[in-house]
Amino acid sequence: MNADQKPARASAAAEPIVSLKNIDIRYGNFHAIKNVSLDVYRGEVVAMVGPSGAGKSTLLRAINMLETPVSGTLKVGNFSFTLDHELSQKELLLLRRSTGMVFQQFNLFPHMTVEKNISLPQMRVLGRSKEEADKVTARLLERVQLADKAKSYPARLSGGQQQRIAIARALALDPQVMLFDEPTSALDPELGLEVLAVMRELANDGMTMIVVTHEIAFAAEVADRVIVMADGEIIEQGTPEEVIRNPRLPRTQKFFRAILDRH
Amino acid sequence: MTEILTPLMNIGQYFIALLKGVPISLAVTVSAFLVGAILGIPLVLMRRSQYWLPRTLARVYIDVIRGIPPVVWLFIIFFGVGSSIIAFTPTQAAILGMGMISAGYLAEIYRGGFLAIPPGQTLASVALGLTRIDSLRFVLAPQVLRVSLPAMATYFISLLKDTTVASTIGVRDVMMLVTQQAQAAGGGFGPFIAAAVIYILLSIPVAAFARVMDAKLRQRVSR
């Protein structure tokens, strides 16, 4: 992927596809997310980094309301909500149908074959027939290079393979944005690479992606924008060049130095 | 010596006489189990509800039903409810009474099953946009059932034995026949040995099923 392509892709659409405004999340006295606003544009790849406990995953999960913000406004695709009332089940379903999420622990359904893992949500959520769904599933399995595993059960697959299936399962619902919650953290480095390869390809195909990650090399190479979070706030953001190589804040400098020292 | 040996030699004879009670013992057990397995579903859903009222109702039901000895419960249904409100045959009363007890125990077994499912399963269903019903039907219920099967089989065996109290309200099950045989024989433990053998023979296949399911389950879960 060459670097000068990225800003062009990011700025192609003026209207953000994901827009968070003044999002607050609290657990009792703990202020997990403090008045955070974030716009993500169509085709943009945003990497969220920062120390653990910074609120990266919490913010990511606010986008599909797996975490419930106490206030703010939230827009994903055509759906826009002001969080001053409890959302109805129907609103929540609409929101979640426009986002795809990939978890650290894969969370495939262990009692279903790989094919059924990917086809069943299509049939139940989008109302596709079994034939249609299985066709989409076959195409996606091809894409994550696991076409031969359609009839296998998840427990028979490696972590890397399971995560690629989980990506395929989310993609099968044609989401407008893909949310990745530390997708490689539960994998050993080698298996992580095959997952990152799939994600890189997705980014090249123009998928809008928000990725919470500790893979700084991946963020540097694939992300259009890197967001650094600490203590429930976005403390710094910009291109990977700006943020990773020349961080402004001492807090950010310390964070990246710690990661670089590790490698 | 003969005083001990004679009843022993008659065991075979008692055994054959008691076999007549097996169909009714099994019918009461299986029916009560089915009633409990079905009623246990809404009960566990209420027990796990996010709302206070259904959760409390379910908990009170479960605590009450588990706190009453089966024989007392059957008397309440057969002599109490049965005589003043609806007339039950002894078998109907036994199935209903033991079924309601089973519902309480099976709901708790299901609840344990739900707790054994990693929270990531629900999280993934929610993130995919599955409705609550779909998530329950396609994702959670099959896994809960699979995890619960060994405990359900164990409960079935204990229910098989507990249903012997049905004889106290006049169900002509194995236990009722044992009592009659024992009285006719004028003492001796022969009929009881025969009954013990019958109950063991009935529970062995269920126990074997439980073990096979358990082994299968472990195989599935581990790589």
C-alpha cells in the first residue's frame, strides 16, 4: 500500500460514516470515557492505541452500543441517535446491523460449523435464503483463504483461522464499518500475521475500519489515522507519521517508547 | 438357614410380579420429566430476567418447590387441590406434582448451563444484530442444553426413585406392588431386593447415557 493513496481515500467523502459527539461513559464513580468526539470517514482506517485501561475498547464498543454511553450523539451510516433516552430494541438492531465487530476472543459459535457460523446470521439478520447465504459464505471463505474449512467446527481450527472466520462472519452482513477489538491480542505472533494480512487486504479494498490494537507496526503501515487514548480521552491524533514517529505529548512519547523498547 | 433362603429363592418370582409396575413407574417418571423440562424453560428465563418481578417470582417458586418434600406436595395436589377444585386420577396428580418439582430443579440446571456459556457468545450475537429470541434459540439454547445434559440425566435417575412416593396416593407403580407383595409374603426382604434390582436396571442405561454425553461434551470443548 503506498502512502500517498491514503489521504486521498480518506478525504473522498465529506460526510463522516461514523460520528461520535461528546460521548460520556461512566461506571459508578469511574469516568471511563470523558466527552470524546470522533469522526471517521468512508474508507478510512483508524487505529486506536494507548495504554490498557485508557478506554479504547470501551469507546469502540460505544459505536455499536455494546457499552451504553450516558450522553452524547452517535451516528453510524444513516442512523443517528441522541443518547438522551433509552434506545428501543429496534433502533439498537438497526445500529448493530450497520456495524461488524471482531473480538479478541473470536467468539465463534462452537456448536455450528464454520459455514453455519457465517450463513446463519445472514439468514436471520438480513433474511437471505440458505442458498444465497451459503454463496456469500463460500465467497468470503475464499477471501480469507479457508474455503476448505466450511464443514469444520471452530474447535478444530487454530486461533488465527478462527479469527479469520470471525472476520468473514462480520463481513457477511455487509457492514458499513468494521470494528476490531484487539483482534490479534489472543494470538501468537505468527497466527497474528495471517489475521493482519486479511485486515490489510480489507483496508486496501476500501473498507472503513476502526481498529483497537497494540500492533504499532500494523498501525503505522495500514492506518490512515492513529488515535492515542489515555484516561478516557483522545490525547493525540494524526497520521501514523506524525503520531508514531513524532509524537507531540510527553505521555504519547512515553507510550511509544515503551512499545519500541519491547521490540 | 431356610428362613433366610426361602425369601431369597422367591426373589425371581417377586421380580416377575413387580415387572407389571415398571410401565407405570416409567410413564410417571418420563411424563413428569417432560413436564419439568418444558416448564423449566420459561422458569429459567424468568429467573434470568432483567426485571425484578419475574426474577423474584421464579426464585420464590424454585425455593418453595424445593423446600417441600415430594410426598407432602403430592398429598397437597391429590387430596387438597384434587378433592376441592379439579379431580385428578392418582397418576395425573403424580405427573403434575412431580412435574412441577422437576421444573424447579431443571430450571436450576439450565441456569447453571447458561452460566457456563462464555459471555462472548452473547456479545457476538448482539454485535451481529441477532434479536434476543434468535440469540437464545440459535446460539445459547443449543449450548445450554448440551452443557446441561449430564446433570439432566442425573436428575432423571433421582426422579425415577423419587416417583416411588406416587404409590402413597395410589399409583400402581413398582413401589405399590412391592408393598403388596411384602404384605402378602408376611414379612421378609425378598420383594424389596427384587425392587432394588428393578430400579438399578432402570437407572443403568440412563447413567450410561449421562457418561457418554459427558465424555462427548468434553471432547467437543477441548481441541
